[in-house]
Amino acid sequence: MPETTHYEFQAEVRQLLDILSHSLYTHRDVFIRELISNAADALDKVRFNSVKGEEMCDAALDFEIKIDLDEKEKTFTITDTGIGMTHQELIDNLGTIARSGTSEFVKQLAADDKNVNLIGRFGVGFYSVFMAAEKVDVTTKAAAPDEPAWIWTSDGTGTFDIAEGPKDQKRGTSIKVTLRDNADEFAQKWKVQSIIEKYSNFVPFPIKLNGEQVNKVTAIWREPKSNVSKEQYNEFYKFIAHQSDDALSWMHFSADAPIQFHSLLFVPKTNMEFFGIESPDEGINLFVRRVLIDAHDKEILPNYLRFIRGVLESDDLPLNISRETLQDNPYMIKIKNTVVGKLLSYLNDLAKKEPETFKEFWKNHGRIVKEGYNDFSNKDKVAALFHFNSSKGKDKTELVSLDAYIDRMPTDQEEIYYISGPDRKTIENNPALEIFKAKDIEVLYCYDPIDEFALPGLFNYKEKNIVSADQVDLKKLEKIPNKEADDKKSTKKTTKKDEKDLDKLARRLKDILGDKVEDVKLSDRLVNSPAVLVSQGMSSQMEKMMHIYTPDKPPKPKLMEINKTHPLILNLLTIYKKDAKDHMLETAAYNLFNSAALLDGTIVDPQLMATTIQSMISETLDLYTKETDVVEDQPSE
Ligand code: ADP
Ligand code: MG
């Protein structure tokens, strides 16, 4: 009798097993998908080692997966000729969960059993077998020469046993599932066959069910496009991306010379970066001559395209090469550049040919794509994907590309303008936009914090500088005429003498406000508002972000511009001309500053704000009561 050692599952595993075996009754069939997927992974690994020329036992065995059902005994047994597991690997792989984000996942699983579908994405696929199993026996022999075989046994209730396996055991793993009474359907051939067809049709190794091969083993990415149906594409996508939804779109592209490769890349419908962690199945499947080299290659596509799933295969890459050195292979670099260029062109075409699909793409993945602003070798193609809401859009959902923006620019407009803010309403109230409205210049509205890096990061597009509207050099706008209606308004020009007095008023306001403002100046950009705060060197939104990162550094005081034709300012001028020391000037200066700061979104000192508002109210009330006195003195009509 061989010796048996008793082990306890890690706490997280116990918790997971508890949920799997007690509360989940729907979607139980995913356990078959997971066991097949593990068998295929094990075969991929052993095939990879064999092409690298590594020594292994039972080298003559075919790479295949066998599933044997016994309806009478109620057992489901899956056997592969893959890499197998050593004693330590059994303990680590089938007793613990090492991956980050798992406990989050377990919580989600408990909350909604639909999440069982995601089980493979979180590296806990094996344990799903306990949704249907009363008892599981795993017999395994590692591929490395001279490794003994082992038998792992558990009923999924907290512990497992490992004993020595048979001496004549062949390389690979065999998992015997003794089904629970209520799960005996998984010992029926028609049932298991339909599950394999549903989930595992694209497994690249033969799957033999009770001796008969049931899957097709076709590498659809190597097929001509005309041979592949939409359904096959979607089925394949669901298989490799662990998704239950169809793909949003895909690019199937092969090249022959001077470089040879096949690629099939999918755009998922949804953003998979939930739980605030990057998606565990990120990366694409890299094949060299039918051998899977890396199931999660993250080097071929740049980080800003990390939501893409799919396959890339080339027959011209060396097989006996490690994943690491492959990335420096000059041939690989060429493939990479071609694929990324093609994919970006594909997405740009999508915008033209299928605008609705593109909109969906941009909504879900645009935030990530914008991280690509600093891919200088593909800059124009990346920037061409950028879409924004704008002052010309009728609501938040209407988007414009940089190209379309340039197309409809007035002739004398030299630059591309954008403004950032949390939402459309806040942005539209930004006084910095008044001059743009008056001149009918379109401004891109940016709601996403990444825009603050992405747009200035692009610096320019099609030789047009990209400038934040609150940073515009007003000289650039001089040549662009005002809209007709506004032209009449602005005939109300100030005289030279007025300007001099207004300048003095500005000096006085600066005196009053002191360090709160960098300076006070007469504005050329304001139409309807009396005053605006302007930051120099950095857009106002960017400044706010910097403040988040360096909260101890006080924000730089801004320039306050005042509107020289606004009645409020003209009234102040009247008071100033009568008495430059009038107390009312002080109250007004503070209120003007506070209200401009509020609109700018910069934090206003609430203490200061309250006292200035109160003194304004009391001064107004004083005036009002005096006036009413006067009225009362007059004889009534
Ligand atoms: P994942 O497959 O995402 O790693 P699983 O829970 O499905 O997570 O499997 C855990 C680990 O157990 C695998 O990574 C693998 O190392 C090991 N394993 C499972 N099944 C097999 C098998 N048939 N052959 C070899 N190793 C296996
Ligand atoms: Mg797995």
C-alpha cells in the first residue's frame, strides 16, 4: 500500500469550493470546458518543449485529449498526453490560488452565478469540477524524464490526498470525475458532445469522445477569409477570449512577402478591465508553425491596444527560441510593425464604413486607445482615431474626429482647440469659450482625464497645433471675424480715454486682491462675462490634476481678465473715478474674483467667500434702504 499524504486547501480555495459545490447549479457545464482547456494548455506546453528539443518521457505519444464516459458508474474521465505535474506542482496548482484579483472574483461569483462563465479567466478553472463532482482523482506523470506518477484525490470539502501513482503510468494527466447524483447527465455522450461543440470546437488538438474524434482542429486564421463564416469567427472569438458575447468586429489579415504571417484580431464588445485590475487573459496567442509559443503575448501589440484578443502565427520565426528573445528578433519586429499599422488602419476604416460600430468601439475602448498618443511611429493613425464631443455637437453623444474638425474649420483658423471639464454644462459656462462662441470656432470638449495628457501630448495633428482654449494666444484669433450678430454688439467700442481709466481700475483691483491673482488685465476674449481667471503655461484642468498629485504645493495665482464693455465693470469704473478708495470697490473685487474662481472650478476659500458675499449684501441693502427713504419723501402721484 503506497503512502498517502493529507493536505489542506488554502483558505481562498476552500471558500471558492464552498460556493462552487453548494450554491451554483446553473452553468455547471463550464467545468468540461475548463478541464479541456487545461488539457490543451498542458499539450501546448509539452509540444513547445519538444520543438525546443527538451528531453521528455514517452516521446512517441500523440498529442491528444481523450474523454471517456461511463453512464453506469457515473464517471467522466479526461486524459491528456500533456506536460503532467510533479508532486510539488500538484500541491501548488491544485491546492492554492496564486493569482491577484481572485478574492474579488470569488465575491462576484457568490453574488451572481452567471459569473461562472468567467471562471477560466481568473485561473481557477480546475476547481469548477466540484460543481458536478462527488469525488475527483487526478493521476499525473510529468514529462521530464524519471519523474514518478502521482494520484491526487479530493471530495472538494477542504482537504486533498496525494499518493504515489502506478509505475507504468504514461506521460500526461488523467482526471476521473465521479459525478454527483444530480449531475449524471455529464456521463451522457450526446450531452458532453454538445458541450464540446459549444465551447471547445477550436481546441488545436484532437478530442476523442469514447474513442471518436468530435472537434475539427482547424486553424481558421490560416484559412482564406472567404472560407470562414461570421458564426465561425464569433465561435472562435468566444473560445479564445473566454467570452459569452460575440465580438464587436475583427480583422483577418495575412501577409506573404517580404514577411509572412497570419493574423486574426478581435475587438471585444466590452471593456474587460473590471475590478480595477488588468484583465488576466490579456495578450494574444502567438503561434510559430502551429505551435503555441505564448498564449498571452503582450509584446506584439502596444499597451494601448491591450483590449484586442486574437491570434498571430508566422512560419518564418525560429521555433527553438525563448519567448523573451523572440521579442528582439528582427523579423518579429517587422511583423509587429506591420500588424500594428494594419490594425490601426482597420480601425480607421471602421470609423468611415461602420460609424455605429466605431462609436461602440470608441465608447468602450477609446480611453485605452488615447494612451497611444505617444506612439510616435504611428502618431497620425492613432490620432485619427481620436473622437471628441464638441461645441458643434448637439449633445454629449455626438462626436467629431480631428480630421472632421479640421475640415470644417474657418479658413483663417490655424490651430485645433480643446477645453477640458467634468461635463458639457460646466464646459459651456467657461468664460474662456466666449470668444470662440463669438467667432463661431469649434472647440473640442474633453471629459476624460487622459485627454489632458493625450491632446497636449500629440502636440499637433496635420501640422495644426493642438491648443487648450484657455491658453489660446488671442492674436491667432484676430483674423477670424465675429459672427454677424456679435459684430453689432462689439461696435460698442471703448475710447482711448476709457481704456486708460480702465487700466487704472485694473491696477486698483490688483492692489486689492494682492497675491490672490498674478495680475488684473483688460480682456479681449470676454463677451458676456465680467471676468475670467486665466492660467499661464498650463491649462486650468491640468493644473487641477497637478494639485491632486502635489496637494502641498499651493496652486499658482492666475491672471484675472476683466471685460471692458461689461456693465458691471463700467459701473465699477464710475465708482473708481469718483473715489479710488471707495470701500465698494473692495467688496466688488473680492466677489468678482470669487465668482470667476468658482466658474474656473478652482477651490475658493469658503470663509472669504461667505464674508464677501455678506458684505456685498449689507452694502446693497444699505443703498436700497436709503433709496426707499428718498422715494417715501416724494409726494405720491
Ligand atoms: P489556469 O488554467 O488558469 O492556470 P486552472 O485552475 O484551470 O487555472 O489550473 C490550475 C493549474 O493546474 C494550471 O495552471 C496547471 O498548471 C495545472 N493543471 C491543471 N490541469 C492540468 C493538466 N491537465 N495537465 C497539467 N497541468 C494541469
Ligand atoms: Mg485552466
